[in-house]
Amino acid sequence: MPITAETKNNIFSLLKKVMEESCPPLVITKNSKEGIEVIGNIPTPYGSKKVMVPGMYFASALIRKDNVSFYFFPIYYHEKDFEKLIPTLLKCLDGKTCFHFKKEEQAVEKEIKAMFKKGIEMYRKQGWVK
């Protein structure tokens, strides 16, 4: 059964709420009806050329045609640290950092908040968040 606009909006609203509650220390760089993006709050050298960026990318959420995509960068290097923390969310992980939600029950608020808390702790240790 295809995902309804209402379901997509409910999932996106939950993700957006958690992202906004995490600012500060995170910083919103993009915010619209279809998407939101947050980054760290310390300028950081990035890439092979070490170009300074205003903050290390942290997470984003986008409403797509057939799902809500949620990208969470802290999990990229530390997936094992999240396994026990977000068992329901991990079922929606596609690749290294992208979650695809098609049902409201897949986006568990408690797990999303725990994931953000853990990710912010990791960014503090890396010096990407004050």
C-alpha cells in the first residue's frame, strides 16, 4: 500500500521536531516544508583539500515520493554504538547513513531522540560541537 501524504507529513514533523529541539548545539542550515538539515556549530576543515565548512553535516530529513528519507551522519563510523540504542530504526537503514520510513510506527520518537543525544556526544568528542 502506498504511503499517504498524511503519513509522510506525520513522520517528517516528528523528525523536524527532534532536529529543532537539538538546536543548539546543532544549527539549522535548511528548513522548508519538504526538508530540514542540521550541522555542528564549530567551523571544521572538510574533505581531502580541508576546505573550511561552517559546521560538520549532522542530519537531514526529506519528504520523497514514496517515503521520508532521514540521513544521519554520526552513524557512518559508529554503527555498532547505535545497534542496541535504535533496534526499530535500524530495520529502516538503507546503506550507511540513510533511513527510509514508509510507516509511522517505524519512526520511533524515543529511539530518534536517543540517536540524536548519542550523535551529539560523538560530535563533542570530535570537536565539531561545543
